[in-house]
Amino acid sequence: MSALAWLIPVALFLGLLGLAAFLWALNRGQFEDLDGAAYRILEDDPAEREPGRDTDRG
């Protein structure tokens, strides 16, 4: 029974923390453009250099 005394407040706190994070993201415009990322991945942008390759070394 003593485990419930601290598990319930911890669960409520984590739930409120998740709700606060969701509301923060909602107010910051995180969910405004849901289709943009799906279309951006299909666009061909020329890469200036490949990631992970060091062009300065011979």
C-alpha cells in the first residue's frame, strides 16, 4: 500500500509533464505543417559534400 502512496503522485506528475510538453509544442507551431516534411523529403537538393567525408585530407 505504501508503494501506491508514491506511485500515484509520480504518475500524475509525469502525465502533467507530458501534457505541458504537448501544449508547449502546440503553442510553438510544431504541428502547423504536417505535410511539409513528407514533401520535403522527395525534393532533390544537390549536396555540397557528403557527410562523414573529410575533403581536406588527401
